[in-house]
Amino acid sequence: MTNKSDDTEAAPGLLTNLAPAHKWALLVLLSVAIAGVLEWLHFPAGLLLGPMIASIVFATNGARLSLPRLPFVASQALIGAMIARSLDREILSRVLDDWAAFLAVVLAVVFASSLIGYVLAKRQILPGTTAVWGTSAGAASVMVLMADAYGADARLVAFMQYLRVVCVASTATLMAAFAFNISGGTPPPFVLFPPVDWLGLVQTIVATAFFSYAGYLLRIPAGPMILPMAGLAIVAAFGLITIELPPWLLALAYTMVGWRIGLAFTRRLLRHAARALPQVLLSIALLIGLGGCLAFLLWWLLGIDPLTAYLATSPGGLDSVAIIAASTHVDVPFVLALQTLRFLVILAVGPPISRFVANRIG
């Protein structure tokens, strides 16, 4: 991730005169502390948000640290492998069974999010194609990585995406608990070091490294993430490997991504994000409202039970929605299938939409 030349600033602060080794040690401690609190509170994406918040604090207080490229690329590849693991046969078969309804819902969400992003960019509330990636209702961490690969400001995209994750997850939990009078939504206990299939882990890491390097050689934007996602999904579908990604390894990947984003922040960028906050919150509210309308149509036209329809059409926050769905009496495969299909479609159409908006707004 490159720092933008127009918002660099000398930011002397409490950390300016510390040795680099001391800065990294303190950053690790603060990241672990914040991530631990967020996980204890069952906060969405706590393992990524904790390091990101900690690194923003450091970056805006004179730390002047930067993460080397190799750990960041490795983290991208691991996130691609994580997505590949979620693309199992049950979800894919459910998509094929209900493809017409799924495609209609997905296209409606993609169109609405793209239109909102275009309006934010056209009114210069956010720069360039940043608004398009920021409003894309896909997996937040992947949208941030894709935005960075396609030249948008990944810091502002991260601000928009994770704010949306929090809002969507909170709204979905409240809907499950109050509107539908269903208890649940509490995630299972988080175990950082569960038993590991070491052979599967070695196979996963080797295959991930191979596909990631192939993506680098082919010079595909976000290739180090996209190639492992596609390649591992294919080899796993044929039973050649079992994708093994222990939580501690994913926690390291999330930490690298969080640091990469947060250390690029500046005080000026935070002020810009604060000024854009009302419009960003309005865009999130519009997307959540659209999801509610689509859920009503699924219930009215297809007879899908209301909570299943609502969780399936919630705009993003796949992990959080999956936890809520798994702890309530809903059609979990339907929810995950629709959420996964929307993510894959956004992954495919996001770059051309970004280019289209860039051309339209000059």
C-alpha cells in the first residue's frame, strides 16, 4: 500500500524518538490487547480491527513504521485460501438450485452499492474510485486488498468497509433477537490453538505459496490473493488436499493486513474520514434498507422464512452473519450460499465498475 503524496505530513508525537525495535514491541502489545478486548466483546473482525486500530494510533503519533511487502503478500494469499475453504460443495449446489432468485438479489445489491459509490465519488465526498470499493458489499478484508491493488485509497476503503461490518452485524443481531424474538447470535468460544492437521497445513501452505507466486508472475491485480482462492478451491473440490488454516495462522494474516492499512494513516486522513462520516453512515443505512426490502420480496414471492431472507440479504459481514445464522433456527446453507455468491460476483465485477466510475468522473 502506497502512502498518498498529498496527505503526508510530519507528525511528531509521543513515539517519534523511540527506537524502531521498541516501537514494534509496543505495537505488538497494543494490537494484542485491543484485539483481545474486541474478541471478548464478540466484536466483528476483532482480530483485524485490533491491529489496525493500534497501528493507526502509532501512525498518528509519530511512529513512522512501515510493514515490508513480503508479509503483506503472504497475508493476502492466506486470506485467499480462507475464502477457498468456504466454497464447499453444499454451498455451490444450493446456488445452482436457486440460481435465478440468488442472481436477482445479488445484482440488485451490486447495482445499488455501485450507484451509491458513484454518487459519493461524483460529489467528491471521497476521492476517485475509493467510494466504489468502500461501498462494495463484499468481504471487507478482500475489498480493502482489491482496492489497494486497483489504486484506490485502501485506508478510506477500510474505514468504510469495517464501519459497514459493524453496522450490519449489529442490525442483524438486533433483528434476530427482537424483531423475530429469537435468542442467539453468540459466537462459539474462540480457540486460538486448536488441534492441527500438520500434514494438511503443510500442503495448504505449499499450495498457497505456489498459487500466490503464480499470481505475482502473471501480474494480475490482487493476483497473490485471487490465484490461491481459485486454485485451492479447485484442488480441494477434487479432494487433492484438505485446506487447513488454524486460527493462529489467520490471526497473523489479519494482523499483517491491519498493520499495513493502519500504519499508512495520517492525521489529515482521519480528519477527512470524520468529515465524510455522515454521508458514509447514510450510504450504509440505504444498503441495509435495500437488504430488508429484498428480504421482504424473498418472503412474499418465494416463501423463504423472514429471518433466513433477512440474514441472506444483509449487505456484507459474511463471518458475522454466518455466526448469527448458525446460532438461530434459519436455513444456514441458503444464507451462506447467497452471501458467498454476492461476494464472488462483486469480486468479478468490482474492477470493471471501478474503471467505469473512474472514466465517468475523470
